[in-house]
Amino acid sequence: MQVRFYATFRPIVGAASVDLPVRAKAREGAAVSVRDLLDEILGRWPALRPHLLDEAGGLGRRVLFLIDGRAVRYLERGLDTQIGPDTRVDVFPAVAGGSGARRAPGVREEC
């Protein structure tokens, strides 16, 4: 299963995308859930644990884990959602705004 990682997760994983053996399980007809995929990811890259999970072991609030473009936290079955070998998986770290101190060239400060 192809999993794409973005921004600060890429240096931890060492690549922008990886192919995980969960795909083989899904092809064999075994039920594979987002939780299974998450376990596989954390087994390979334990440094991602504090970024992906909260203190209770659930999906953290500071990560956007997308399954076919939909956030896992809003899926009816959440981490227990079944996924197939062709499921698109994207994992984004939290992104926050800046201080507002910088302005685009040519933009003047309002009085």
C-alpha cells in the first residue's frame, strides 16, 4: 500500500512515499483497517508515535491522516475503517500560521 508523507514527516520516514506490505494482506483478502496500517507505520518508524498518536493511543489532533482524501477522524468507523490495496493514504503534520510580522512586497501597513 502506497503511503505518502509530507513536510516534517519526510525526514523521519526518509522518503516522500513508501510502499508497505499491508497491500499484500489486502490482496490476499484479509481485512485490513486503518489501525493495521497505523501499526505498520509505527512499527517501522517509532519516532512518528508522538506525532501520530495522543496520550490515549488514538489518532492525535495534530495530524491529518487522509484515506482517499477524507480525514480518518471524520470517517464513521475511524481507525477501524477497512482499506483496500488501492486506497490512497496521505499523512500530514499539523501546520500553523505565522506571526503576521512579515508582509508581502508592496503591501503597506494600515493606520
